[in-house]
Amino acid sequence: MNRLDIQKTYKLYIGGKFPRTESGRYYPINNRKGNLIANVCLATRKDFRNAVVAARKAQSSWAKMSALNKGQILYRIAEMLEGRKEQFIAELIVQGETTKNARAEVSTSIDRLVYYAGWSDKYQQIFSAVNPVASPHFNFSNPEPVGVVSMIAPEKQGLLGLVSVMAPAIVGGNATIILASETKPLSAISFAEVLNSSDVPGGVVNILTGKKEELISHMASHMDVNAIVYCGNDEKHIKMISELASTNVKRTIFYRRNDWTHVECESPYFIEKLQEIKTTWHPVLV
Amino acid sequence: MLPDLNNLPVYDQTGVNERIQRFCSRSIKTSSKTAGLKLAISMIDLTTLEGKDTKGKVRQLCYKAMHPHDSIKDLPTVAAICVYPSYVSTAKKALQGSDIKVASVSTAFPSGQSSLEAKLTETKFAVEQGADEIDMVISRGQFLAGNYQYVFDEIASVKEACGQAHLKVILETGELDTLDNVRKASEIAMFAGADFIKTSTGKIQPAATMQVTYVMLDAIQDFYLRTGKMIGIKPAGGISTAKIALQYLVILNEVLGEKWMNKNYFRFGASSLVNDILMQLVKTETGMYQSPIYFSKD
Amino acid sequence: MRNHDTDTTFKASWKYSEAPESTSHVQIKKQYDLYIDGNFVKPVKGKYFDTINPSNDQKIARVAEATAEDVDIAVKAARKAFKSWSNLSGRERGKYVFRIARLFQERAREFAVIESLDGGKPIRESRDIDIPLAANHFFYYAGWADKLLYAFPNRNPKPIGVAGQIIPWNFPLLMAAWKLAPALATGNTVVLKPAETTPLTALKLAELIQQSGLPKGVVNIITGAGETGASIVNHPDVDKIAFTGSTAVGKYIQKATAGTHKKLTLELGGKGANIIFEDAAIDQAVEGIIDAIFFNQGHVCCAGSRLFVQESVADLVIRKLKHRMESLIIGDPLDKNTDIGAINSKKQLETIQNYIAIGLKEGAEIYQPKCELPKKGNWLAPTLFLNVSQSHKIVQEEIFGPVLAIQTFRTIDEVIEKANNTPYGLSAGVWTQKGSRIFHLTQNLNAGVVWANTFNKFDPTSPFGGYKESGFGREGGLHGLKPYLKFE
């Protein structure tokens, strides 16, 4: 006798919990044949607002966690993902990827997490400086996280895209609110389960599913968000985000590439983009 | 009683240097400059502290003290003559009729390395000889070893031995290592009964610097705010030009104000400073730069 | 008002002289044109405006007002020059910048005098701080020109193109140096606009650049007010905007450049917290407070305009601060004794006075030392506001003048929270002798520059710039190269 599958309810991931959208709205994700795979939450600006609150609350203690610890947590995410590899591959295939691409995407995602895990206690040394000032002072500059970052994840690669922008943000001590790929959101929510089981403190990564058109303006204008990362090449979106970002001098980062597979899509410069440089002075004469 | 030395203000040399730089860039009005230079003369403790000192040398110095340069009108006399105890009576006699004080160094000057008993005996001797002021040295060794109570008690005992004579306490800042120590030593000296605190013996380099003077002025101000008692200050050693003397007065002025701008509360311990000031005064009067050969060296 | 009865007699009897810096060696023309493509040219529309000495209201010179047409000509000149300038070897580019640095040093005193004449800042500061720092800035970046591959290994750094640079009136020449030196060293060409109240030193700099033999069009210096600035920002062929100024204008620029290819760096306003702990070197801290808020009449984006004093030493610090303020000399900017000069413009004076009125209305306690202010010109006594709280407007908003808002605190967490409780994040000061406390504070204060046991120090090698609404991008040091480069 055939057993009836248990279907997953895809919810949002906010503050380490999986709530439904406060609005109760959803949108359907169908497979290529047009059959329903899942109903996905259509997050609202209120969900986004709640996520910002969660992110803000989590950010400073996350940033203060030792670099070693953050690196190990990122590595732990990779471990968890590795263990659930087949599930993610299947999920990508259901959403329309070829088997080959799906396998590659999951492997690259895992490797990318390991890559950034390794950077956790190194990028500081790349971007810091001791500055030889002319006066009798000791002076140094070091990177610090920009704070709370809202991110619009790449559309095409539902898992790899999200991992590629999330990892450099959080390894740098930021907390994020990520809007998942609108058309391929399932991996994002499954990935939230991975995050939730891998020691990432709640609130450091918050994942929403929903419509860009509805959410981007709030993600760009929220006064308690320090930076916004937009992946995509809709110039209207880019212009609107830049304009709204000016209300609190938000940092804006735009990634126009579609494909996040290549090795150039990982580097410490992705971390650097979400860092501030702080310079400290102290006299040296006793 | 020994004050609490744990909560003293501390100093940061970079910051103090910056402040001093600002004082030194003040430009002083010509008329004020003349007044300032005359004031500086009136604050000088004209000093000879050498093994080869003789009565004759001391008498000459006393004459110079009373008549720094007769061709300049309204020139004040210096504040005091500063000598070893054995020349106090000579100086006292030579200065009769003037109000110039006789200051005597004491307490095994300059090293201070002797017994307390010997130091008290020496102090009493100097006072008996007629010294109006005693310039004692602190025991730097004890201070650096952390025996603050010892240093305090010693100053207090010398103060008692001084009787009516004023006590100037030489911290010998050149041996105290840090500005924080200068502050600490100032504090000990003031609470132990010093009337003046003095930077240096002149026998150790560096002698007076504007940095340590500034720290001592700061200590004096805090002491004044706390107790209402005005303590004097005497930078000594290495102050040899009129320009530097004026810069010290600027610092005094801006930190403590005019109440301290007189010989009761400020002295320069110096020997060659007088002539440089005189040259400067004559230059101001005549507009011509001067040569040292026209000024008596005593 | 003067507590120390002694000070009055001192001031009466023992005066500092008026020691004005000589202006005889300074050459200022009656009229300045726009410096475009290596020549001084008249503005297309033929309009000029006066630049005024803020210390006596006298007109110093007439200065051309560039309109959109002039901006276009300047941008075209810069575009034309970009190709050969960016292809010139780094070594050669660097030599030009070195040469500018040297010429600068030779004429340092002249520049200092003009800076004080035009902007009202004390000659002590323009002579000892602004001008030497500006020259050193050129020196520092000159040396980078042929070493960029070591600054950014494996990244193939390339210049961006034509940079539009808009600078403020508080450090006219120093800001010009901060903008020009890295832009030139990295191979960009420039259209620079100084502020309308302080255009003279930038125009003198144009003369110097002309003498230096820098290829035509590499640096274009045009004058005008906000509208001229807007024309630069909105010009389609400008690739990079670097702006230093108010947060309001910064936001406008960020919005205006939205959706364009223009790269942007902003160095905006601040409301720096200066925090004094009970174990601080109190006297240096007091001096630090003075430097933090009265340096350059408080016209400093990174000024320590919010003072936080630990309660246990608050009385002492405030008493010492008041006493110290008594010896501040306010007056002729050209006088070497002057500590505090003239407020930069009538408009700025009104802004500050308005804030003082607000402070009084909000019930804060004011303190100003008694000082005679000159009759003519824009003057303001250094001002303290005591007993203020976080919700006061004078605590929240940037006043950009010699006005200090003083609060007390008890615990370290409390002061960190208050210090960060502002949209700005440019600077902060910490005064304590305890090492761990310094590092705790520097790690927890959201500010781009933290001065520990010092304040308002600058150096060409030291990156400067803000968090949050104080802007983005860094100027100075290796980090200051990045905003002028693109990477492949």
C-alpha cells in the first residue's frame, strides 16, 4: 500500500523561530508541470519589521562572539548542510533544476560556507592597519560590522545565492534579514532549519519569503537597518533602493550577477563591503 | 597626615606637551614684556651652590642682587640669595638694609643621602645663621622605593626645624621618572608643610622643565581649592634666558592666575638668568641688541 | 561671572600683545575666475559673488559663480584629461603630487594667512594644523601612486574617472587636500568645488597647481554655492562624487545619485561623545574638552560636542573647565595669541544662536566666560550647557559651533548607551587610565574615530570617516585610496 507523504509547511524564520506570516497570506510554488509543491508565506512589512527587531537584538552579542567561535558556527552550518545534502538536491530538482546543477549548487554552497568559516578570524588582519602617524600616538584601524543588513537574495540560485550573500555578512558580525528568491524560496526555508540546528543564535539570520515588489521599499527605508544588499539587475529596484536608503544614509551594495557558482563569487571583499573601519588613537608618551 | 596618594590626578606626557606648546606660542605685549621681565628679576633666587664658593664670591653676588644694573631705572632687586649653610651669615651681613631674603639649601643638598638627624642639625644651623628660607631636598631613594611616609615625615620634621623660616621642598624631578611621580611628590610635600615646592637642585639633568612645572602648578591649584592655602613654586636649573622666563610666567598666569604672580609665591632658581633679562630690558629701551660684555658677571 | 578674582587683574595688568600675523607677503587678487583646463576663465554667465572676512565683515575679493554651463565645461576638461592622466605611469603621477606638496610647504605661511582671513579660524590653527596637514596629505598620497598594486594585491586597481568633489568651509584647504591627493595619486581627474564662504585658498591652490605643471584639466577648481554643487552631482559624465558637509545635503546627494553609475563617498555631520571617567588625567581631559569643542570654533564635524562626565568627578571637571575657559583668548583670527576666532558666516552664527536660544528655552543651564567680543564680524563666546539630557535638542542635533552640552553618568553601560544613542557615528573620546576600559569603550562606541586620552587629532596616514548617518567611505591612510579605485 502506498504511504501518503507528509508535506512540509514552509514558514518564515524570524528570531530563531518559525512563525507564519502575521498576515496569513501565502503564494503557491508549483513544479514544472504546474502541480503545487508548497504554499509559501507571503511576508509583509510587519514580518520584516519583526525580523529587524530580532536582528538588532541579536547583532551586538553575535558580533562580540569570538572570531574563532563564529568560524566554528559557520563550519557547523556546512556540516549540517552536508548531512542533509540529498534533501536539498531533491528540493532544487523539484523547483526545476537539473540533477547535475542541483548537485553542483548544493556542493558549492557547502564549500562556500567552509570557505567563509575560514575567514572568520582572518579578514580582520587583511583589512586592518597600524597607521604610522607623525605625532606621538599609537593609531590603528580595524573593521567592525556595519550592523543590521537587509538582503534581497539572488533569484536564480535559491540556495547558493542565499548562502553566498549571507555567509560573508554574518561571518563579519552582522545580523541579516534575507528575502529569499521569490521563485525558488523552498531551499531558503529548509536552509533556515539547518541554521536553527547549527548553533547560529536566533535573530542573526532571519529569512523571509514573499514578493520583492511589496518588501523592497521597506527593506530600503527602515531606519534601523544599516545596509542593504540587493542581488539582481532590475534598475528600477536599484534606483528606488538607493533613493530610500538615503533617508538614513544606508550603505547600498548591488550585485548584478545572476550566477553565483564561480570562484570569484567568494572573497574577503564580500565581507569587507559590510564592514566599517574604526580608527583608534592613543598617546604613547608616559 | 600623609594624603591619599592612590587617587591623584595622573598625567599624560603627550597631552602636557601639547599644552606647553600652546603656552609657548603666546606673544606678549612689549609693555607687558618689560613689566614681566622686571617681575621676573624680582622673583629670582640668585644662586651659587658650588664647592669652590668663597665669602668673596657670595658678597659679590649679594651686591649684584641689590644692584642688578644701575643704569636701568625702577629695577627691582632679586628676591633672595641662595647659598650653602656656611655662607648664610656672610650673605645676611652683605644684604643688610635690603629686603632680600637669604635662602639656604639644606638636608645634605643635593643628594639628600644622610641621616635625618644630620639633616635637622644642618637645617637648624642654617636658621640660626639667619636663613629666612630653607631649600631642602627630598629623599628620592625613599620616594622611589615607595616609602612615602618616610618622605612625608622627613619633610614635616624639617619644617618643624625651620621655625619661622620658609620651607622650599626640592623634589628633584629629574630623578622622579614620571610626571605622575612629580604630582605624587608635590602632594606629599604640600601636605607635609612645604611653603614652596621646587623642581630641582640644578645638579641633575633635566632640571626644571615646563612640563614638570605645569604638573606642580596643577597640584598647587588643587591643594588651594581643597585647603585654601596658597603654596609657592620655584622652578630651578636651566632657566637662563629672558624668553624662557617669560614663558614660565605665561604658564603661571594661565594656570594659577595673578595671585601667584609675585615673589611670595613664585621664584626662579637661577644664576645667569639675571643678565639675560637685563640685556633684554636694555634692548627694549634702546632698540639695539646687546652684548654680554656690558653686563657684570659676579 | 569670573570666579577667580585674580584673573581680571591679570588681564588688566599683564596683557598679551596683539600679535597679528603679517599680511604683507600675501597676494590676493581683487577677482578670481574659474580654474578650468589649466586656465583661469570667466564664468559663462559672468556672475560673481563676494567673499567676506568673517572677523570684520570686510569684502576680500570677488569670486566667480559657476553655473551648470561652467560645470559642463569643467567636466569635459576633466574627461579629456583623464585618458592620458590615468595612463601615465604611477611613478610620474606621484612626482606631480610630490611637487604640489613641496610648493605647498614653500608657501605655507601665505596659505595660512589667507585661510584665517577668509574663514575666521585662528592663525595658530591654520599655521600649525591645517596647512602642514594639507601638505603632508599630498606627500603621503604621492608615494602611493606607484605602489597601488601592493595596496591591493591581485585586484588590478583602476581609477574611476572624473571625480566631482565638494568640500566644506570649516577646513577649506585641508579638505581640498584630503580630496585631491588620493584622487590624483590613483589616476582620477577632478572637478572640485570649495564652499562659497571660503573659496580663496582653493583658488590659490589652483594657482599653485598651475605653477606645478600638472597637465591641463586634471584638476579643475570652480566656485559657487549649493546650486553649483548640485550641477556637479547631477552631471551625467561624473563618475564619482566625494562630498564633505552636512548630513542633510549628504542625503540629498545620495538620493540624487540613485540609479546612476556614480560612486559615492560621504563625510557628514557628527555629535561626538567625549567621555571622562573618574580615573582620567583630569587636567588633560579638561584640555581635551577644550580641544574637542572649541577647536576651529567648534566648526568640526567630529567635534566632541556631547560631554559625559562621571558623576564622582563632575564638579571638579566642570570647575576646572570653567577656569580654563577664562584663559581662552577670543578675537582677531590673525593674532597669534588667539585661541578662538570668528564664526565662519553670518548664517552660521544665526544657526548657533538659534540653538543657544533653544537650549535656554529647554531649561538648560548656560555658562559663558566673560569676554569682550569684537564689535564687527561674527562672534560668539564659548558656551557650555549644563544639566542637559538626551532628549534636549542641543544634545541631539549638530550645532557646528562652540557649544558644549554636558551630561553626567554613573556606569559604563549607561554611558555607552547614551553615547551611541544618536543617528551620527563619526567620533568619540574616552578619558581613563585603565587600559581595559579604553578597549572596552573603543569596541563598543559606534564611531569611525575614537580618540582615547586625546581628541581631534588627524594624520594623513589615519583613516577618517563615519558610521551611520555620519557618512560612508574613509579618507586618509590606505583605506582612503579605495573610494577612488575600481577593482576587476
